[in-house]
Amino acid sequence: MLATKSTTKAGTADFSSKLKSYISLMKFRLSFLVAFSSAFGYVLASTGPLDVVKMLILSFAGFLISGASITINQIIERDLDKLMSRTKNRPLPTKQISVQEAIIFALLVGTSGLWLLLQYTNMLTAALSLFSLVAYSFMYTPLKRVGPIAVLVGAIPGALPPLLGWVAFTGQIDPEALVLFGIQFIWQFPHFWAIAWVADEDYKKAGFKLLPSGGGKDLKTAIQIMTYALFLIPLGLLPLKFGITGVDSAIIATVCGALFLFQTFRLMADCSRKSALQIMFGSFIYLPVVQIAFLLDKL
């Protein structure tokens, strides 16, 4: 009897540990942000009563496809992840999950997400989601060791979620959808480059080359980060111009853009890791605050 209870507890512990490993493999917070951005685009596109069920299915499908993309990324980079401090404890380098298990998991969640989109949205949304998965997993991932072109390529699937939400409702790519795409697309350059600056030494261990201007942590790179942050200010006003949202959110987007831009001036002044870290955290705050402002203005 005691042996049976012990075995049951061990089995439960193993299942719990494996479940945590799979959740970690999907990068839950990042995939949740993808799901949120998809819902964000859907709500902004909606007219009349909001179909909450369809929105939640879209978000869940986006979460699954994002998780599949990130899992494939980790499968490809499993040997490189062993070299970096920030990634060496991931499920694949530590063998918490085998490569075969990860492949099966990616196929399962990826196909499930695409199936949900086909069943509950439209063909264009599913096709763009599949493109996003392929671009992130099989284009962006290998390009990280080639040069900063990887950031440009990676920014495309990274900016698609709000556009996908819009297309899920309308069935087409309208100018308004491109506006939402553009804001998230431009935001990713200061976001990624700030991360690359902070993690530069770790990235070099794996041969990742993500910083612009020859890969230097210098004024040239800081100016590029500032330039893209500057573009966010006029882009943040376009939802008002296109009638997607109102004046209140335009003011919030402008203030957030100005504060974000101000952080880049500090980086240009001292080219320090501390200033890059502040930009990185600033980018984490900017996008959700602006998107929530747009949502509240719409609702």
C-alpha cells in the first residue's frame, strides 16, 4: 500500500515536472503577448457586438502557434543554448524534454492552432499564421548567426499578431491592419537591439550577431535605436488618423513614445549597459500600455 502511494506521488511529481517543462518550452509570457496582440487587433477591427468566443479561440490559436514557433526555435538552437548563461537551463539543453518529444509537441500545438484558425476564422488568417511560424522558425532563427538582418526578418512575424486579429474579423488586409502592423514592426527594432546590447557577451558565445552598425555597442548603434524609437511617435497617431481609435489614446501613445525616445538619448550620451537595460524595460512597458490605451478608447 505504501509502495503504491509512493509510486503515485512520484508519477504525479514527474507529470507536474514535465508539464512545467513544456510550458517553459513555449515561453508562456511571450506566447501570451502574441495571444493578447491578436485579440487586440480583433477588437479594433470589430463593429457591433463583440464575438468574445471567437476572439478567445483566435487568441488561443495564436498562443499555440507562437508556442510551436518558439519550440522549433529551441530545437534548432539547442546546442547553442548550452553555451549561453541565459538559455543553458532551458528544457532541451538540460534534457528535461527530449528532442523527439519537442518535435512531436511542436507539431501537435502548431497544427492544433492552425486547425482552430481554419475552423473559426478564415483561410487568410491561417495562411498568414503559417507564414509567421515558418519565417520565425526557419528564417529568423538561422539568420541570428549571420547578422542584424535577422532582426528585420524576425520583426515581420513579430508584428503580425495584431494584423492577424484584424484579418480574422474582416477577412482582408485593410490599411488599418497595416497601421497596427507598422507600430509593432517598428517597435521591435529598439526592443531587440536593447536586448542584444544587454546580452551581447552571452550572444557572442553562440555566434549571434544582432546589433547593427557592425555589431558595436557604440554611438552608431545608439543612434539607430533612437531613430526607430522616434518613428513610433508619428506612428502612434495613425490609429486616430484612420479613425480606428480616438484622441485620448493618441495622447497616451504620444506621451509613451516621447518617454521611450527620451531613454534613447541617455544611451547616446553614455553608451552604457544600464541605459540599454532601461530601454529594454521601457520597450516592455510601451507596447502593452499603448495597446491597452487603444483598446479602451475603442471600447
